[in-house]
Amino acid sequence: MSPSPQFMEGLWVRKSFSAAGHTLLVYDHLLTFGDEFVYIWDAPWTVVKVLFLLNRYGNLIGQTAIRLEEAGLLAHNSQKFCQRFTIFTTCFMFVSTESIHILVLVRAWAIWGTRKRLTNIFTWSYVGYVLMLLISSVHSLHARNIQFLFLDVTQVCVTIMPKYVWLVYVGSFILDTVLFILTMRSLRRYSREFQQLYPSSLLHVLFRDAIIFFIASTFSNALTIASWTAFWDNPKYFLAKGFATPLLSVAGQRLVLNLRGLQTRTYTTCDLSREVDRQLQAFVEVSSPGLDEVKELEDVRV
């Protein structure tokens, strides 16, 4: 039995979007390699640095493997390979998308002083959410008797998605929305307190990247849910893995690099002294932050 024209059309769309996602990831990697070398490789080894590099190069390796499979170069008409590939891509997508959220959380706290307790709550929420997704997905994939359609003809691993699997992404919508609200609130506070020290253009870049990251995250979740519901029996269900995941990775990595660039800017002693005096005077006038928050602000600048 040969595949239908609708099946082949869906497969073409799937391959095209997977190629576009991989191309975007590689292109952005080349564009930002200079910033990566300056802000990441020259920095001391920290949790943020390790997490960033794992996400950046893990995504590159994972999406390259997906690109090769979508080109029909890996399957070789093997149902067993496709079963393992499905488990790999499912786990890869969950780890990739949620790890970039954790990275933004950790980087944001290190830069603009978000309360550590709140950051830890959201970080562990994402970690718990990822573990729940991984365990449930691997169990479900092992329990199902997955058959890959027209593998001998297409040499691409195409199966059918469970109808209600999209429900697992509702939690991601909630966490992403709360993260965006806290990020914008912190950026707004940061822009007021450091407007004399940092150029407005740089702060605008941070606002822009934070908004782009939230839009990319929302788009990734929406595309995942839409493709898994509307195309559960069509090759286009793969759009979430092949296109939405690299798009979110690019947006998150750019935000982290710009935040890193903000932290590594240097200023003269006169500039720092003038900014400290201005903030202390403002604190006295409004009688708001205490000495512990002043120390926190000084730590951010050091």
C-alpha cells in the first residue's frame, strides 16, 4: 500500500519546517559565536555557564540528528530504530524547552536580584515538571505498540500521536506566563534603579529579548498543542520537535547572552560612585529599601 497524497504533503511540510528550524539554529549560532566567546567562554565555570553550553550545543547536536533522520539517512527501514528515535526526540524536546526556561531564571536572578527563594521555587517547578514529562512519556512510549507508517517508502519515522497528549503542556503555559510577568517586573525595576549607569538602548534590548522569548515560548507551546491535536494522525505532528524547539532555543540563548553582556560591562569608579550616591539619596527620600537591599544592589554591580 502506497502513501496517500495527503500523507506525502504532510511529510513535505514536516521536512521543510524541520530543515528551517535546524538552519535557523545553525545560522544564529554563527551570528552569536563572538558573543558566546566573550561572555561565556572567558567567564569562570558556573552552573549558568555549564547549563548554557549544554543547552546550546545539545540543541545543535539534537537538531542535527533530527535533520539527518528527516532526510531519510538514518532509519534504513528499521522499526526498532524509529522506536528509539521517538523516545530520544520526545525526551530531547522536553529537556531542551524546559532547560532554557531554567537557564533564563537562573541568569535573571544573578543579574537583577530577583528573590532567590522565588527563583528556587520556579526552578524546581520546572525541574519537577520536566521529570514528570520524561517519566510519563517514556512509560507511555514503551507501553504502546508503535508502528511507523510507510517506513519502507519514506525512510522517515512517522507514527500517530495519542489524542490527549497535548494536555501535558498546560502546565508549561502557566509557568511561562508567571515567569514572563516576573521578568518584566524585575526589568522595569532594574531600568529605574540603573538608568543612569546603563544606556537606555541596552535596557531596551533586554526588554525586547524578554518579550521575544515569551512570544517564542508561547508560540512553541501553542504550536505543540495545535500540531498534536489537529495533526495527530498526520506527519505534521512533528512540527513541535522540528521547528518550535529550535526557535525557542534561539530566543532563550539570545536573552541569556544579552543578560551576560549587561553584567560584564565595566565602568569608572566615578560612574559607580555617582550611581551609588544617587540610589542612596533616592532610598532616603522614599524610605523604601533597607541596607540589605543596598548591599544586594552593590553585589550586582561588582
